[in-house]
Amino acid sequence: MPSLSLRINLDPDGRIGPGKIELLEQIAAFGSISAGARQMKMSYKHAWGLVEDMNRVFGKPVVATSHGGKRGGGAELTPVGLAVVSRFRAIERAAAAAAEPHISALQADIEAA
């Protein structure tokens, strides 16, 4: 079945898409950048680079980190990060709903071939 994948270009050098949004969701779920990265089989360095890129694009932190201690450090989404995830998922749902009849038609064309 054909599917729709969404990427949003925010500035000439910045974009968000399913990977960055999933990383934010994993950070929110596991409370750390490293744990979120592990869930995605991604290096911590790469994940941190993606977070820094989003911070730059949005002009504010999308993830707040706390340094280690007895219980170790952690991370959570800021209000900006939560809004980015929520808005991206809303746009994704709206785009999928709008595209559904066309995607179904493409599938019918594939099956007819």
C-alpha cells in the first residue's frame, strides 16, 4: 500500500520529519536523550546533533536536560518541543486524510497493472 511521509522545510537549512519527531517522542517517553537514541538504534552524538539542530531552527530549546547526580541526568521536552510534536502530528493527520482518496487510487492502479 502506498503511504505518505511528511517533511516540513522550516528554513533553508532546517527541516523536521518523522525521524526528528520520533526522537522527541522517545526522549519524552524514556526521559533521556541517550535512551531515546538507543530505542531508535541511533548514536547519542547523532541524537544530540538533531536536538541541537531543532533548538537552532526554533530559536528555543525543544529539550531540557539535567546533569547527572546520584540518579543520573535526564531530559524532557520543553513546551516548545511538546508543541512541535503535537503540531507535526496534527499536520501529518490532516495531510493523510486529504491524500487518502489519491493514495487509494494509486493502490488501485498498482493492483490493476
